[in-house]
Amino acid sequence: MPLHPQAAELLLRAARSPLPPYHTVSAPVARRIYRDTRAVLAPKPPEVAEVRLLATEKFALRVYHPVKDETLPALVYFHGGGWTIGDLDTHDVLCRSLAAGAHCVVVSVDYRLAPEYPFPAAVDDCFAATRYVGENAARLNVSGIAVGGDSAGGNLAATVSLLARDAGGPALAFQLLIYPATDQRLATVSHERNAQGYLLTRDAIEYFRRAYLPDEKTWTDWRASPLLAKSHASLPPAFVITAGYDPLLDEGRAYAERLKAAGVDVAYREYADMVHGFILFGGVLDTANAALADCCAALRGAFAKVSA
């Protein structure tokens, strides 16, 4: 399928930018570039009843509640950005939209970033945050937990689902995996076919991998590459999204197939004319808003099954 005209226009806009590529600057500079460029592409943030910040010794959480004082299921969300960039603010509009559209609490996790905190710091923080939500469900007005994330965050959500299964909890109702990174070997055909020209480049991916996984031996650790876990049985139902012009396309599809083969209830949707990161660009991409609506519908359906 040809690239969507709106996505093609976005790529032209990116090509005209005077800003340097992520892989040519330090992590703090890359974070600033990412933060500022995401903001101008996002849609108008929807109103939610309550937004509050919680802080523990190691991580912070931003909690979005669509209806104040009402007990609702929760989505624990891990932002994307190659484990190196991205934060609560870059994904604020997305989390607000998920809270409003899925009628659930969204708990966005401000996990530690590489290269200052390489693997497995992000994994440890995200699993600890998920357990924190489970242990403090009554105080947070939460009933039932799902996990989700985009790109690196999708990787973390998949890994947390595996960790929760193996640790005997917390019980997870669902996993929302938006173009997840699942195999750090970077050896699929889509990594070659979409290596340049579609926002997320091979150079950027290798830059993020060097920051997060400086030891090559960790590339095949299942906590970094959840596709390589020994078993994917007994995991929560999943909705997996991929994009046709994304280097991560094949590994996202492979993860959905691996879950299905293990008996997990999986819905898979490929947005064939989209690029990596598209769900954040609802200010300029109509498909981003359609995909977000699909995510909200999947979450509502999953939560309804748990409460039934």
C-alpha cells in the first residue's frame, strides 16, 4: 500500500527541519528535540476530571482520572522514545485521550532513561510501578489493571506482562502493544526495507540500542527482547498495532503471531500506510485518531470482560 498522503506530507516536513537527527546529538539534546517536535503534531488535549502526580523514591507517576472519585479499571502506560527520550509530557495528550476514550484511569510511568540508567532499569521501574498500582488500587480508585505502551513502551508492556505472569501477579486484564520493539537483534526484512526515510531510521534505532543495551550480550535477554521468551502462554489478551512503513513492523507482527500460537487472545491491526510513531500525530494524521479509537474500543472490551 502506498504511503498515506498525510504521512508523506509529514515526512516532507521532517526532511525540511533544520534540527539534527537524534543519533548525532547527546541524549539531553535528543530529548528536547523529541519533546518540542511531538508537541506541534499532537491534537488538542481532551479534558479529564483529574490529573495528579505521585512520586516514589525511584519513579514518578502521572494519574489521569476521567471521572473524579469513581472507581474504574486502570491502564498502566509506558511511553515510547527508545528507552532514551520521551517522558510524561511527550505522551500527555495520548494518555488523556486513552483515559477519556476508554473510560479508564491511566497511570503514566516516568521510568528511568538510558544512557544514564541502562537496562534493566526501565524494566525494573515499570514492573515496580505496575505492582504499586495493584497494591494501592483502593487509594487510586482502581479496579483491574492493564498495561500498554508504544514502541519502547510496547516493549516494556510486553516484558511486564511476562514478569507478572512469572511472579504470580499482579493480575493483568490486557496488554496494549503499539508498534512494539520485541527483538533487539534488528534482523528482520522490515528493518532493511524501512531503514531510512520514514522518521525512525536504522541509525536512530542503533543509537537507542547502544544507550539502553551497551552490552551486546543483553540483546537476547528476553526482558529486552520479549519475542525470545521461552513461553508466551498464559499471558493477558492483547491488541497489537503495527505500521507498514516502520522498521519494527515484522517484529511486532511476529509477536502477535507468537502470542496467538501460545493460546493468547490476540487482535492484530496493521496500519499499512503509516510510519512509526504515528499514533502521537493526531494533529496532522487522521489515521492516528482512528487508531486511538481502536485502542480505546479494545480497552473497553477487555475491561468489560473482567467486570462481567
